[in-house]
Amino acid sequence: MDEHNRRDELFERLKYGELDPEAAEAEARRLGLAPLRPDVDRSHYDPARENQWTLTMAVAWIAFRTIDAVRDAWDVYRAECWDWIFRKWRLGLDGDVTEGWLLEQRPPATIAVLLIGDSARRDADRDPKFSMTCSEAKGALWDALQTDCFRASGVDHESRERVQILPTTWIDLKLFEERGKAEVRPNALDLNSPHRYQEVLLPSAALRGLWREPHLKPTLTLPGPILPTGDGYMPLTSAAQWIATQGGSATFPADDIGCWRPAFDQLLAAIGSDRVRVVGTKDGGREPVAGYHFVDCPIEYPYQEPDFDSIVGEHVYLRTYTYDSEEEWRDGFSDALVKRGRAIWNRLVVAKADVLEIWPFGLQPKVITGLPGRPSSRHLIHDEFSRRVESGEFHGVLTQEAQYLASWLSQTYPNQPPARVGTIKNMIRDVHRAARSTK
């Protein structure tokens, strides 16, 4: 008996319930046959490389936050998958009912199937900080589409052309799934609606940016520090990491907001007062970002699940990522000022020299020249004195304030040129007099 006939015999025995799939596959191995159920190499089907996802893939991502879940909802992958299905069937029109195992191609994915299967998933399989039910995920997706966090496209039923679906249109659109195919339209009966779309696609990068991937490590570790040395710029969150770790001398779990918060507070305060310069990418070009954008700016800290109210709200917030690799940075996992889930400026970087000047942590800051050929600490003294005036901390007596500033400079910036008390008095005299008159 040749190989083809042997395989047919095993399929017949499965069909009539004489063997179950496990026993049949074992018999196939014994006979030296290829597996009855084709193996699919999952690594050849990576939805993370796809720019556009279907509605079902999008809901799977929002609900479960794993690429495996998205792959299982991807029809391209499912078309290559075959499953053993136990069925009852009749021989002819009026023959006996028999039962057995049939090998069937996996059907297209639908959100309805996700919703049914959702109840079977154990809560232990989910990270509560990075997941939700499929029903909640569908609602969150509709909210994001209605508030223009990103744009979806669909094939218009009348023109048969792919078009963008506007945010206001999504307010009335509902999902209908018939015979494994999804369609969005205002209601079930109105098949002549001008807003009727099939084959809806959504940008995968925007979905993964709004609803982040869970972090499976019990303790997340920080990437290696980027030192604020030399010319150029460094990622904004890398600067915050430099501050939070006291120049790399300390460490903490990468998702510890309590450690990130004071570092970002200091950094954004310095940016807001124009002591730290920022550059970002906007509309494909690099340009300076004004410091006032960061004043009282809400922060989505690294590894934090974003607040959905922030995503769909009207205010601008700072979305942050630790710098893990250049590839991820270029792929959109970079610091950004965001509104409604869309980056206004992304790839935010700050000037290394500015960071080193304020937070040297033992490194040698670049000396800034006050006069040609003469190093000076004038800018540091002016900045600290201005801060003390704004906070009301300064001494009312000029000599005492100058003594304090001289001591502060030597302790905080031991590598910078010192300044004498008399020099500081002359430097701040007019501003001190004006500040004292209003104190």
C-alpha cells in the first residue's frame, strides 16, 4: 500500500470514530508518514510587521496585548491552519448517524467568536493592568475612532474603493458579522446606507502605542544609562533616568512611578523655564520645541498603562519610553507630546550640555564663558537666585544672600569657577533690591 492510500485509510478511520487524532498521528509516525494535520510555522506569520490590522486583530490586541492573540485573529494565518473537529454526520439523506473526526480549515476570525471565547479565559491568564474584556476592548476601539485618535479605512460598499472613515461617521456605525465577514454600517436593516464599509483596516503602530504591551518580567530593569557628555542631544526619558538614578549610581524597577515622578518633575521644570533645550520631530522635520509646552504637562510614565481619558481628551500629555534600542526608537517607541493619541512632536531629545550643567553628578560640566577667554559661573548664580526669589527663599540682606550663593555654588558645582561674595553682590544688587521691596 503506497503512502497516499495509507493516509486515506487513517483519515477514514478518524472519520468513523475508530481512531482519535492523537492515536492517528501516532500511527502515522509509526508508518513513516508525514503528520496528518499540517504544521504551521508561526514565526513565518508575524502581525507585528503588518502596517494595518483588521477590526478583529485590533480588538484582540486591546483585550489581550499579545502578538500571539493578534496572530490567532489574523485571517492570513488562519487560512494555513487546520484543526481536528469532532462531528456527527449522516450517511446519505436517510442513512444512519455516525460520528468521528474531520480535518477542517480554520474559519475566518470574527469579533463574535472573540467575545464567546473571552468567557473561557481565566483571569490568571491576563495582566489586569494591561488587558480588558473583548467587549470593553471593542468599546474602547470605537471611542478612539470617534475621537480621532487615529483613522481607519474601509472599502465603500457603493464605490468599491478604499476610503478613510471620518471620526463623526463612527458615532453611528455598528459592527455586523455575517458568514465570517465583517461590515460596519448604521443599523442591521439599512443596507442602502451611504456609510457602509467592508474590509476595515486600522494602523497597527497607533494601536500598539495607545494600548501598550504588558511586561511579563517580574521586575523590569532599566536600560543602560546614556551619559550627558559631549555635544548633541539625548532622549528625554534618558535624561530623566540620569536624574532618577543620580547619574547612574542608583537603580530601581523600571515601572516604579514613585522613582520616575520627581525626576520628570525636575526635568520638566527646567525645560519649562528654558534651562534645558528640547528638539522634536514634527511633520517629518526636526525643530525646537518651546519650553512652555511642558509646563503643567500630564505625564504617562515609562511602562505605565495609559489613562484612556487622557487618550481621548483635549489636553496635550507627555508619553514616555525608556531608550532600549535605536530600532524601537525609530519605530515610534519614543518620547512624544501627544493629543488624542496622536504625536504632535515625537522623538523628543534634550541638549546634553544643559542636562550636565544642572545635574552633573560628579561629571565635569562644560564651562560656559561669561566674557571672551574668561570662564564664569554667572549663569548658574543668576538661575539659582531667580529660583530663590520666585520661591521667596532669598535673604532680605544682600550680603547674606551673596554668602549663601557663594557657598551653594562651591558645594553644588565644585568644578565650576568660584565667585566671591563681593562679585555676587554686584551681580544681583539691582534684582535683590527690587525683590526685597515686594517681599
